[in-house]
Amino acid sequence: MVELNCERLELVDHFKCTMLAAQDVKQCYMVTGEVDFVLIVTVEDVDAFYVFVKENLYSNPNVRKFRSMVNLDLLKSEPNTTV
């Protein structure tokens, strides 16, 4: 979950472009509420996650803060079948 410092259009667009270009980002949602974006990131290990964080979050001066959750076990995953 990522919270931005400033929600000026050009800064939000820059963040979106950065996430679109990041190969480790598998899903990116712009959301309402306490955070601005929710990212689904897939990496090989914790070291690779730290590299992702340094290159894509710490390096962006518009990222105010972020919180992460690490998946321990996949219990159920169903595709969306709504038409």
C-alpha cells in the first residue's frame, strides 16, 4: 500500500508510469481511502523485494510512506467469472 505526498496530476501520472514499467509489479490499483495505490508485487525473495523497494519507492520523492504484507500461504484463488 502506497501513500503519496502530493496528488498533483503530473506526479500521480509519473507514479503510474513507474509502476507500469516495473516488471515486478503484477497488479496496480489506484484506490480511495487511507492509501493511494495498492500494488501486487511478485519477487523471488526478501532481498529482491528490498531491491524493488529501493528502486521504485524509496527513490521516488513523492512516495510519503508504504506498508507491505508478505504472503505466507495461498489458501484460495478463484478467477473472476462475473460477466
